[in-house]
Amino acid sequence: MGGEGSSVELGSPISCIATPDSGFLDWCLVGGVNGSVTLLGLENHALQPVTSTLVHAARQDVAVSGLAWAEVEGSAAVGYSDGAVRICSVHSPSALTIHIHQGAVELLCWSPTGGLLFSGGPRCASARVWRLQEQQRLGDEAAAAPSSPAEMQRAWSPVHNLGLDAAPVTAAAWSGIV
């Protein structure tokens, strides 16, 4: 029972954490109050943690308010307190920032296929569903993942805007049949 633990200095208080649904279960994304995003893991079940700051996923001095790691390897969505969403990969330096919400984006949820992304939160005036264009589907080995900001912008498009006049959204989940 009680083994030795390790601690990691991240340089900012933690605002949120996300893990993949499957695959790399020894890894997690950690969002900071200062806008930092860090990949943290135990490589090969080692006792010493491995960290990597994802500079392309971070925004300076804007708190990370939500994180989602797609089940499809390497895709991340980062929500910020100013209403922006950044879609990126943990393996390449490309990132797309979408300034679309009016409040902190606390809820991010990838569809099981990684082709749709829900964004919103209790302080947002709306919730949105985004689609990754078919020719850019994550995990499709026949198609290269978007590698430049322009390709990322073309790859993602809004498909639903859910107005929230009555009540804020406090949870989101995808059906397995999407």
C-alpha cells in the first residue's frame, strides 16, 4: 500500500485536468491559471513523472477553464476564461484559436470518432458543435492532419449553435451512436 510519490512543479496553480478515454492512460493534460498547458505522464510506468509544456496550446495570462483530450490519439481542445477555444495536437505545433463564446469555456467534449467537438459552459451565452471536415478526420491514416493554422481553420467548421436563453449548460456527453 503506501508507495513513494512524486511531485512536479508546474509554475501555475492548476485550473483543470483531462485524460484520454483510452490509450495513453498514464498521461494527462493539465491546464493552468496562467494559460499554460502541460502534458504530464508516467512513461513506461516509471516512478518519475515526465512533463512537456505545450507552448502552441497555451495562451499567456488567460486562464485555462476547460480541457478535452480526444480518444483519437493526440488531439486536444483547450477552453479559456475569455471565451476562446484552441484546437491542437500534442504531437505537432499547429493550433487553431476560435474566439466564439462570451464566457469561460468550461465544457469541451469530443465525439467518439473525434470528428465533432462540443464547446460551452455554464457562463457561456451559447453552446456550439464543431465538425472536423471529412478529409481531415483525425486518425485517418490516408489523410494528413492539418499542419498549418490556415489548414486548421479550413478543417473546422461550426455545425450547430445552441442558444441558451433558459438555462446554462452544466454537463455534456456524446451518445455512442453518433
